[in-house]
Amino acid sequence: MYTTNENGTLNNYAGTPKMYYAEYPSPEQQRKYAFQGACAVLLVTFLMLTAFAV
């Protein structure tokens, strides 16, 4: 998006996007997030134990 002002100066700043409100996650999405969090905790724990073992 390129615009110019009354002096002909180029203004190539990004346009402001329209605002919208976020929706609260559904119970299914909440379960997915909890599962991803648990997997992340297990992965980090495994990596830390491997690092300490080496």
C-alpha cells in the first residue's frame, strides 16, 4: 500500500488492520493445548535428563 500526502511525499507505512476480538477457545481446543503442553514438558524433561546423563 503506497500513498502520498499533499506534498507528494511517499508514505509506505503499513495500513492499520481492522480490529477484532479474540474468541475464547472451545473445550476441544483447550484439550489440544493441554496435550501440547504435556508433550512439551515431557520433551524438555527428557532432554534435560539426557544432558545430565551425558
